[in-house]
Amino acid sequence: MTEELVAGRAWYDVAPSAARLTHSLRDIGYDFPTAVADIVDNSIAAGATRVDIQIEYNGADSNVIIADDGQGMSSAAMLEALRFGSRRSYARGELGRYGLGLKTASLSQARLLTVVSRSSKSVNRTCARSLDLDLITEWDQWVIVDPASTDWAVGRAREWLAEQTGTVVVWRSLDRVLPEKRPEGGWARRRVEALTRRTAQHLGIVFHRFITGLDDDPPVVISVNGEKVGPWDPFATDEVATHELPAQRFEVEAAGTIGWVRLRRFILPPRDRFSSPDQFERLSGPLNWNRQQGLYVYRAGRLVQWGGWAGIRGIDEHTKLARAALEFDTDLDGAFNINVAKMRVTLPAQVRQLLESPVNELCVLADDTYRKTYRAIGRPVPADLEVPSEVRAVTQSAAAAGLALRMAAMQADQWQAWEAIEALIRRQSPEIAELLGLTTSEELR
């Protein structure tokens, strides 16, 4: 322990226990797909146009290899990248944030991390370093070691880097992936296969804009076990019947920084207006239609959080076709309080307030779209119940009036009052509520 006098006061340099802290950081909140995605973040930040992921089951010797064709790292840069809390700074728009991702993501799943990189196009020279959790635990020091020249992981990586720059990340000793007992058993194999599928799906969601090409950048080709990952566009922008409302921009100030937040709002088509039933099912997403509705929050083009309305309103069967993209750049990281795993953000109070009106407008219009077809909830109108044209005209006019009342309440900033009025009408005059299109989702079922 070092003790010195600084401005008349004693101070102490107390280094944390490497063994204890590294074990604590393993539980920072990653699961397997999000850990892989954090490594892909680094690849994209390094300018990669190709990222190949191999998830190889081999019992206790199973491993994960993530290789890219980015700009690579020098020996000094690699040591800094393997430091917990890297001292490097991040430019605006870079996907990195805390200088922890490579280490915490890797060690959340594995006990041994090896990184091999080539940074020169003209000289075929690589550097390799390993972060071994067992060694850190034994020595209780922040140590990084040179892997043995005979290490198979280094050999595999050098084959990948023989003709190009790039970086190869290898995870071994997958103690958080494989069961401690019988890692060679059938359950372990099936688990790895399931994680492989989930990882491909997750990458297709969070990097869908990069896969299709973000702004003027070339598309990034991501593959998992040799199969290209396809993008999953939550807003079905390729569907002719998808309706996009006018985009909005909000100025946000946080910690002395002024940045812009962009909101794009979409109403997806009901089932009968999708190009195919398969596409309708595919766009339901991993959480299915009801829970996939809501805000999709993008940081520098990368999707970090989705599903639900962030407390602005509740999830409703009638609004399941409503989805909105909320986009911000890295200069507003402090305002959105993004977590280390880049999976969660907190909406600033000023942003939440600005979103209330446009989100409610979107949901009112999505509700109207939903109600226009019984087939959206799988209930075709029977032929013997066809409504006469003159009655249909009156019904449509009344429904339009109901929609206009909702819009007026929203624009007058009286949405909560309107919800109370709507509930009262449904209780006291259910026939009027039905005529105005105020029927609840339970009644439609």
C-alpha cells in the first residue's frame, strides 16, 4: 500500500482484487447471444465488412470463434483492448462505450479468451494475447499472457488472417455454456445447437441495419456456422401496405451536451394485407405480435432495446401493429444511461414527455387499422352477416367520429381524461361504444 501526502491529506492506492472483481464482472448481465453481439460491435467499429462466427461443439473442448476482416490491432493496441476499463477514447458514432465489452462479454461465457490480430496489409505479422481467468484467480493479478506458439487457436486464427487484416476472438473453457457434469452428453449438444440458432436470430435483429447497409457504408456480412444471417426489419418496410407516419426530431440536452433524437413511426399491415402468411408470422418476431409492439431504440444504428412502450402506455391487442424507431447517437449515451451490455436504456424524462403525444397518435391509428378487419385476429366475417351498404355507411361514419374524438383528446393533451370517458361509455352504453369503435379487445374475442 502506498501512502503519500497530497495537499496536506493522506491518500492510499488500493488496487482491487483481480480474482474477485473479474468473477463479479462475469455476472454483469450478458447471455450467450448478447455476449457474441458485443464482440461483433467491436468488429463493426474496426471497419469489418465480414464477420464469421463458429460455434463448435466438442464436449468439454467446445469453443467459439469470432473472426472479422477489420483493420486489426497492433500489439500495444491489443494490450489496451484487454485492459479492464480501456483508456482509449471513443469517437462519436462508435459502438463501444465503457472499455469493458471484449473482456466482460467473453468471460461471461468462457474462462479463457484468446485474441489474435493483424493490422498491416503489407506485412503478414500477427500478435496474440490471452486472458486466462484461472491464471488471474491463481495469481490474483491483472495478467495477460502470450499463448503458446503451438496453441491450435492461434494457428486457426493465422489461417484466417493469412490474406487480410482483421481480428480473431476465441472463447474456450465454456463453463457458463456447458454443464459442469457430462459436457459431452446429449443435453449439452442440444443446448449448443439451440444457442447457435438463438444467436443467429439475435444478430439478425440487432444488426439488421448494418446487414442491409447503414447510410453510405457497405453491408456487413455476418455468418454463423457458415450460414449468412438475414436481417429482420421490425418495421416491414418492404411490405407495400406498411404505413409510415411523418418522422419527428427532438432536441435533448444532457450533461452539457445537446443532441438529437429521431422518432419514426410505423403501422404494420394486418394479416390479410401482408404479402404472405409466412411473412406475417416472421414479422411477429421472437416475442410475438403483442409484445413486439412498441419502441425500438437504436444507438448509432444498432438496436439495443425493443418491445413495450417504456411506461408511456400499456401493451394492447388493438395496438399490436404499432412499432416505432427511437434513434440517438453516442453523444447522448449519458442521457439514455445505456448499460455495459448495451441491452438496456432508460428514457430520459424529457424524452418520455416529448414522446407521449406522437406515440398515442400512432397507437390510435394502429387501433383503427386493427379494427378494420376481423381477419387481423383470425375471425372472417360470415357471409350471412354481411351488413347492408346504408347501415355500413352509418357505422363507418360513427367509427370515424370515435377516431376523431380520440385524436382530439390526444392533441388537447387530455388522453388520460379520455380513457376514463371511454371506459365510462363502455360500461354505461356498450352499444354506443361499439358504434364508435370503442370496443375492448376482450369483447372482440
